[in-house]
Amino acid sequence: MEKIKRLANSLKYLPSIGEKTAERLAFEILKMPSSKALEIAEAIKIVKNEIKQCPICGLYTENSICEICSDAKRDKTIILVISRAKDFYIFENNKKLNYNGTYHVLNGFINDKTSVSELNIETLLKRIEKFNIKEIILAINPTIGGELTIQYIANKILKNKKITITRLAYGLPAGGDIEFADNFTILEAVNGRKKIKCS
């Protein structure tokens, strides 16, 4: 049974998967036809080998540059900064929002486990230096770590550049997560965004 334990332990790397759930999933995989189990394994292998982060913005892509950064119709003067790549779909799939700017993925936010140097902030600062950026929208969860990250980025940019920096309006509850907000809340949060000042 060591091999089942090994599979269960591997599944625990996934978020929200505890010991019992990992064991249950391991036995489900064992029960399913080999073709289905191998299909899952192959899909994981393809994703890990063929999908990477865009060197400009950090979104996931199969190409050398993501579809947003390579789209000539997108407004390259506006960057919506998100902490996770999956947050992209929340804004992009909200048809009422009709956002036509670009994105930038931080890969987290400042907290006890993540330092500033581990975040994708330097790339953001280089984009600002290189392109004529007019507005940075900080679409980061309003948690303690999120607030620290927002203020750090705002201070870093505003010391050197005259750029409008905004944050999502407080339609999002303090301590909440963008992932669980409905389309109307996201729409109100973006449309009602507030200008940030250097502290």
C-alpha cells in the first residue's frame, strides 16, 4: 500500500486537499479505468511542459508572449495588477466590465511567507519605465497582506513617476477574496476605483 500512500501524499500538495480527501482521491484514481487515469496524468504533463508565464505580464500562455500582450487592440497604457494568474478570468470574462487594458501578475502578495523580492514587482516597474503607462489599477484582495502590497507598489511608483494609481473600490468586503465576488461587485469595484496617494 506504500504506492497508494505516495499518490495520496502527492495529492496533498494541491490546495484545500487534506489527508482524508487525498486518500479518497487516490482510491478513486485506483478504481477508474487505466485510460482515464493516464489521461489525467498526460494532461498534467502537457500543462507543466507546454504552458508557461508570459515574460511581460506573467499570465499563463502556450506562446512566447500571451494573447493580451500580443493584441494590438489592447490599451497598453493601462495595467490591471492582480496577485494570481487565475484572477485574470474574473475580470476578462465579465462582459459588462468591458476592460480593454493589459494585466500584470504579482504571483502573490506580501506576507509572513512571501517577501517583496519573491513577487513580480520589478518586472512591473520595468514595464512602467519602458512604456508610456497612464494608469495602474491595483486589483488585489483587501486583506492585510494585500493592503501592504498595494501601499508598497504605490509608494515605489509614485516616488519616481507621475502615474495615476487606483485601487478597487470597497464594494469588495475587507478581508474578502476577488475570486468569490459576483460580476456586479467586480463591475462596481473597478468602475468606482479610488486614486492612491503616496504614504
